[in-house]
Amino acid sequence: MGLSLTRNVTEEYNENGYYILDASGWDYVLINISFDSGVIGFSSSNDSGAITGVTDGSAISATNFYAASLIDVSTNGATQVATPGITMYRAFLVGRFIKIDGDVAAKIILQYHKLS
């Protein structure tokens, strides 16, 4: 039996120009992105920005992001950037936090999946 969660993060992404998702505890995340032009990049981090004795850290305080390759579901190829149009990307074990970052307006829907 599996578990899934769907989130529309369009408003948060367009407001900030980026969105950081916490993929910990999930087997993979599908990222559905729709936009007309420009480039949206992917990066990841395992650094939650935790401060010992003060906070465990979170997606809000995450830091030290590095380019990450996600799988373009339509081509089954790895990519570090989203291309214009409507495309779905699979993030599978790339890091605890995944940052979607770009200077373009986009519609972004996340689907978190747990298989067992």
C-alpha cells in the first residue's frame, strides 16, 4: 500500500522566485511544472541549517544547495533545468531538500510518494 500527498505551490514559487521542498520521508517526488519561456533550475541539499540545541532546521533554513539532476518523465533523461512547456520531473534520492529556482512565472504542483 502506498501513500501520496499533492501540493500546489504555484503561489509560493511565484511570490519568492523559488520554492524549497522537504523530501525527507518520501520515496520520490513528482514535480509538474508549466511555464512559457525562460529557465527553471533544480538544486538540492542535505543541510537543514540546524543549530545545535536551538533548532533542528527545516526547508526554510536549508542552505548549501548544489545543482541536482532530476528525471524528465517524458524523455526519461536526467536534467538540471526545466524547459518551457508542461513537463513532469521525478526527484528520486537527490537530497533532503530540493530547490526549484527561476526568474519566470510558473505553475508548480508537487506529488510526494511513499511506496510502502
